[in-house]
Amino acid sequence: MKTKTESKEVEWYLDFVDKKARPEKDDLVALFRIIPAEGFTIEEAAGRVASESSVGTWTTLTTLTPRVRKLMAKAYQFSGEFVSITYPQELFEEANMPQVLSSVAGNVFGMKAVRGLRLIDISWPEPLVSKFRGPQFGMQGIRSFMKIRKRPLTASVPKPKLGLTYEEHAKHGYEAWSGGLDLLKDDENLTNQDFNSFEKRARLCYRLRDKAERETGERKSYLINITAETKEMERRARLVKELGGEYVMIDICTTGWAALQTLRETCQDLGLAIHAHRAFHAAFTRNPEHGMSMTVLAETARLIGVDQLHIGTVIGKLEASEEEVLTLRDKVVGKKYEGRRNTLPQNWFGKKDVLPVSSGGLHVGLLYPLLKMLGTDIIVQMGGGIWGHPMGGRAGAKALREAIDAYMSGSDLNDTTKASKELKAALEKWGTKTYE
Ligand code: CAP
Ligand code: MG
């Protein structure tokens, strides 16, 4: 005899499973990897995920009206552990990223019915996509204001990552700009410490940036990290504008989606580009059996409207497969994403491209394979690969810019006969090895 708890009076999760269902035109579709807990079938686990992320809870409800029934999410496509769930678009508030993620990436990760749950991808419907701002400048806008038509842009973050005074930081910036790099970048954990005040750093860096522009005849800019409490970030963004800056950098995972949406509005008013650093992402993106993929993070960033986003290197110091990094590139660049296996197609309905940033353990010996893999519509960021150069940062910058120019002209980097002493010294120190 079935107990009450196993009978229809309580158990209703399978109402959220319908293998004949198909998404409506404006539905949001989420692709999950679901690893059921002991004693649960994939359908029972998927029903719980669809229920908890839409209208349901653990028991049947006397309050479930026919109108609400129509809003139930449905797990409809099953391929092993990969399950697609379709959600009526009315479940989601327009232009509210926290609410979307509180639904499809909220309680579900903690359900006992799953041993592992990973939100792999989302297919965003036009009514939701159209209400987010998207990038203000995007790849073409950045190339236009930086006056760099085809080659990769270059950036460097002074190292050691913390501890430099604002004068040392600005001086390093001047060395990097003078050596040929385009962008100075703050590290993700440099904000406004006693040893390096945000305001003093900003004032001196933009002054030296102007000097480097005059001396080199090239556009130079600064990815200054405004990460802080939201109102303080708005204050810092206004100071950047007043000092003639073009960008702000925001650690989008530690500041959060609501803060990023607020600063996207502020940056629209100020005409500032957003460089998105993703520190903290690996806490939830790295485990292949649990969490939320970097793909979904990249989509949220493009929808909210960052202009540049770190996507990884494959061959550097931080973990990321080639398939993941290429998927990230293809998701943030282009009008439509047709899809690799286990991802969903996406039409961006006119949202601008995001400029991908490749960074983390890079040095000139890795540049050619990096550009062959990712193409040249990227920013190449090197910290240690510049400030670890045996002849100093300016030499490191010169070596990187020379290697970029060599790649763009089709020369062979191994033919160092024509290479400068700075490039030779970098290749001698690091070779073509990945340093983890
Ligand atoms: C790189 C970096 C970046 C990482 C972030 C660092 O320094 O400044 O924050 O690239 O990772 O602190 O490690 P190096 P990702 O060039 O010296 O490695 O780009 O994957 O988000
Ligand atoms: Mg860093």
C-alpha cells in the first residue's frame, strides 16, 4: 500500500515533466545537467528542478489555480543527464537579471533530489533580450575610439598585484604605454587601499596617459577598477569621466548583477565603457557537475551590457578547455550563436558584440598559438608576462607589441634574426611553456 507521501495527494513533481511539450516562441529555455540523488529517476529530479524554479514547491497546493498552472515550467527534452526545461516568459520580470537568476539559478542547486546540478546554458527570448541595454560601445566602438582597426588590443596589469604605491602604479603604466601597449589595467583586488588611493592613482595615471599619447602618437587608455559599494562605484565613475577616462573596470561577480545593472545606467549617462573582470566565477563555474557555467555568466554580462569580458586562455595558468573558451567567444561575439554540442542557439536581436579578453599566465611565447586559436578580435592582457621581463616593464611591453605586429604581418616569431633584444630576452626567459 503506497503511503500518503508517495501518493498523488503529495507527490506532484511529475506534473512538471512533459516530453511532448515544446517551447512557445517567447519561452525562456534552460539547459541543465542533472545528476539525480540516490533513489530518484532523472524525471523525478528534473520535475523537482522545473517545479522549484517556476511555480511549485514540495507538496500539492489547494491554491494552484488554472491560470497559475499555465505558468508551470516543463522539463521536455531528456538526453542522458542533459535536460531542457521551458519557462513561460511571463515568469520573468523584464530587465531584472537578479530575478531571472533567482528563478533558474536559485534554490534548485540545493535540492536533495539532485546530487549534482549545473545550469549549462540559457536561450533568452526576444522580449527579455530587448529590455536589457547590451553593450554601449562593443567591439567596434572600442576599436573606433582606440583607433585600432584590426590587430588585437594589448593590456597590462602592473605586478605585484597589490602593494605598489599610486606613484609606482602610474609610473608602470607610463612604461607600459610608452613601450607600445594600449591599455593599463588595475588588478581585480586593487581598489582604494591606503598604499594606493583610487583618486590619487586616477589623477596621476590619466596625466601620464596623456603624456604617453603625446609621445607615441597613439591612443592609450586605462581600465581603472571602480569595484566597491554601488553608490561609491557611481562616484568613482564620475571622477573617471571628469579626468577624461574612457573605461571603468568592474569585478562583476563580487559586485553582483544589480550593481552591474546600476553602473550600466551610470556608464550610459557618462559615456564610459565597461571592462568586466570575472574574479569569483570559478567558485561556481568550474565544477562540471554543479553550479552555473561561464557561458551563462557571459550571456548575462552581454545582456546587461559590458563592453569587454575575460574569457580565458586555454594555454595559460587558469583552468578552461578550448571548447569552453571558444564557446564563450562565439557567445559574446556575433549576431547569432548557432551552437556547439550541449549548448543552446541564441539570437542577440541586435545587441552589440563584446570584446573578449584573454588573460592569465600569458607571455609572448604563447602569443602565436593564442591568436591562432582565438583570432585577433581580442584583447591580450599580460601581467607577469610584462613585469617579469628581465629588462623591465617597458621592455616587456615592447616585446609584446613587437610580437603582435610580427603576427599581424605574418612573420615567424622563431625567426628572431630580426627580433629586438627585448623580444629575444622574453623568448629566452619563458620559451613557449605554460606556467601553471
Ligand atoms: C592575470 C590576472 C587576471 C587573470 C584573471 C591575475 O595576471 O591579472 O586577473 O587573468 O583571470 O590576477 O591573475 P597575469 P581570467 O597576466 O600575471 O597572469 O582572465 O581567467 O578571468
Ligand atoms: Mg588580476
